[in-house]
Amino acid sequence: MDFSFNPTELGSWIFYIIVFSMIYWPVVAAMCVGLIVAAVLRKRWFIIIFAVPLALIALSFITLMLM
């Protein structure tokens, strides 16, 4: 079975998000927990510290999917 990413199909996005989140899940989980705690504490700097790496991880997912 040959699978290639097609950005117009939702199934392709779901497949790659699942696969890449399985690889990065400890980092993603830690960043999400940190972001939630920062939001609860309403600390702007903590939100920025945790949101920027999450955005970079999301960009890496998108970059890898579009290759």
C-alpha cells in the first residue's frame, strides 16, 4: 500500500497528524499542560514561552506534510 499526502483530502491530514503526534507526543503533552497552567495562572510570559514551541511544532507538522 503506497500512501502519499494529498492536502485536499482530510484523511491525509488526519493520518499524518496521528503519526507525527505519536512521535512528538511527550513534547506536545508537556507544552499543552504548560500552556493550560499558564492560562489558569494568567501569566503572559508563561503563555508565550509555551505557545511559541507549540506553534513551531505545528509548523513542522505542516512542513513535513507538504514535502
